[in-house]
Amino acid sequence: MDLNSPLFDSIRIRRTCDEPKTAAGKTAGGKTASGKPAGTCEAEGCTHAGLFRAPKGRRAEGQYWNFCIDHVKAYNATYNYFDGMNDDAVQAFQKDAIIGHRPTWAMGVNRPASAKAADAPPRDWAYVDPLGVLRAEGVGGARGRQAPAEPARPKLSATVRRALDVLGLEEGADTAAIKAQYKSLVKRFHPDANGGDRSFEERLRDIIRAHDVLRAAGLC
């Protein structure tokens, strides 16, 4: 190798004082940020090997001191991550620790930007329809949605069903139908409407009792 070659003329050597620091707080020259030889305990005045790492503390997460066994024990005995924080700050930190200090958002913050989209009826699924084919066919829109089911009627007791049968009504009869049928039957079987004939009195009593049952059940 020719050391006098012009290829070596452009080589520049970085001075030791400008050596960059490594992630561990050491310079490329083998010294720590405090100027001690690499691997030496960073406690002031200590020359033992710094084989044990200790966190530097809050606002220096991921950075560590290198101590010997005696100094790392002393450091850990007095180490307090929350040093300088008031009670509210400590509680806030502990609360955020539950979710791993990840950001959260209030419910409803990411609502659609337009009022029209915000008021749109909910869909069971989403689709991409750039040509409007599905929309034209009513898929996913008002025509494509099923009408809400009618609320189920309460189950009628056997007594109520018998009362409806006496009046000649179906189970689905409403209040107006029950009242109209009751008035019609009373007028039909009342003795005054039959020239004083009392042969229908038992039938009339059954009609009146059936009406009382339906009224007690809240159907009329």
C-alpha cells in the first residue's frame, strides 16, 4: 500500500473532543458523559466498575446511570419517580397508566362533519356505491329497510278470552269495537226490546258480566 497516494489527502480525522455520544451516554472514545472511562461507576469519586443501571428519572425516560453495586443500592433506596409532583399530578399519572398513557377521546367526538350525515338513519352495514346503482334500487335506503315490527300484544288470560267469546269478538278487538258490540247486544237482549219477554235475561246477565271482565282488564 502506498501511504503517499493522493487518495489519502481528503481523509479527515475527527478530534477526540468532538466525538459523538452513544445511546448509553458514552462517547466513541470510550468515556461516559461525566468524563469517566467507559464501564466505571458514575457516582462522584467512585472508581469501581459500573455494572448496574439505574433510571435517571422523570423527563429522562430511557436514560440510565451506571453504578457499582453499593451506589446502585443507595440510589434505589432514595429513588422516587414522582419527586416534585403534587398529589393531583400523581393521581393523573396513575389514571393514565391504566390505559398505558395512550390518548383517549370523548364519546361522540368523531361524529360526521355534516349535519345531514349526522342525522342519517343507522345502517346495519356499509357499502361503496360510486355509480348509485344500489341507491337507485333502494338498497340500504328507506325502501331497502324493513318496517319496524309492531309491538306484541299482551297475552290474554282465559277469563278475558271467554268474555270476548261471549260478546262474539276476536282477541284483537279494540276498545271501540268492544263498546259498540256491548251496546248492540244489550239493546238486542233487553226485555224492554223484546216486549217484556224475560227469556233472554240469563243471556243478558252473561253479556253484562263479560263486559265487566273486559273493563277490569283495561280493554274498554
